[in-house]
Amino acid sequence: MTSLAGPMHLDLSAKEVRILVQSLGNCLATCQTHAVKPDAPCEDCDAARALKQKLESHLER
């Protein structure tokens, strides 16, 4: 089994990256933690937001 601790390289098309960005946006919009308490900390949302921004920056190139 491969360790996920280090960087990983994936070849994704622009369409695949757009789908991932859209999916992360949907995930952030439907967070159950924030549905209960909008200002609550959510580690998953923080990670999803960072990944979404990272993917979006690759689409802008």
C-alpha cells in the first residue's frame, strides 16, 4: 500500500480539475458542522478550501 504522507503526482485534464473544484465547492456549501454553527471550526472545510484554491490556481494558468 502506498503512503499518502508525501507529494503525489496525478495527470488530470482541465475538465477533471474543474469537476473537483465544483465538488469541493458543493462540499463546503453543505458542511454539517457549519449548518449547526456557522462560525464553528471545521478541519475538513479548511482542508477542502485550501485544496480548492490550489486546484483553481492550476486552472488559471
